[in-house]
Amino acid sequence: MPFYDRSLDMIVATAQAPQTIGGLTDVLSRYGVPSIIRSAARSGAPQAQAFTTAVSAAEAHGTRLFIAQCGVIVDLGGGAKVEIFFPDRDASAMPAEDGCPMFKLMFGKTSFFFSCGTPAIETYVTTLDGSKLSSDVLLTTGDEPEIFAGFVSPQYAIFPCASNASSSVFVKLQIQVESTCNRTMTFISDGSSVQLQ
């Protein structure tokens, strides 16, 4: 992003763990964000509490808050939308680590699936929505069960730097594996296909 761009289309709080949510409070203080998605599952960690306060302040300035729950669809405009697959029920009573959102970002016929990285939840979501999981790109941790990877069947599996992507089920399924280590990834979509630049 250029230094003068002070806006983001959306923030998704994918987990309530301090190491993953802590920086989002500062993001909300520095950028205009029209939409936020978060789980109803809450953490008692100070970083999570600070984020909750920052979200409330953003809402007071017009930001729309969406609580992640299966079936919620957020229209981003321009043909892009986000569909939530998990949690599949009110997550307010769930432990924070079990209420992580799993969602798909769609543009035309192309899509990117964002996984929790929790094998038990991924297997569960496969039993609920297996046929709807198919995506061009999967952002993953590398711990996905084979049944989940098979249903998503991505062209690209993107791993964080710390994971061991070479031993993953994606290699077995002959899916192109890419790591975020020391690189910026840019995907180009025309609504019909996705290419990694």
C-alpha cells in the first residue's frame, strides 16, 4: 500500500489470541475501516479487550460490525463478497480458540478460503458444507486433514513462514504449495481465474 493510503476495505479478526489480535487495535486507530468481521467468542486477554474497545469506537464512526456465523454474507462491492462458514452457531459461549471464523472471499467465479488451522473444526465444517468449500486459494497452517484439503481442492495452498509445508497433505494431493517466508504475494483475479504474480 502507498504510505498515503489510510483505508482498508475490511478487517477480519481470525482469532482472539493476543499474538494475532494485538496489532489490530493500532490498525483501527490509523486506518478508516468500513467493515469488521469478528467472532462472538471472546478472550479475556488485555489485547482482546483493547480490540473490543477499538471496534466500539470504530462503530461510533460508522464502521459496520459483522459477527461471524455460518451463512453471513458481507458484500464488499465491485463483485466481491465474504461468506462465513464457521462458527455454525452463536459462539459467545465458546472458548476463544474454538470460535475462529472460517470464511471464503469471492470475486466472480474465483475464491480464497481462510481456514482456522484447527483439524477438528475443519473436519466438522467438511461434514456441514463439503461441496461449498472448493476454492482457488487456501490460506492454511499446514495441519489440515486430507478430507478438508480434498474438498477445498485449491490451486494454491499458502502457508505461514513457520509451518512445514513440505510435509503437508497438499504435497500429497499435488497442490502447489507456497510460503509467505520473506516475500509478498500478489494474486490477480479477473473473476474467472486466479494467478500468483
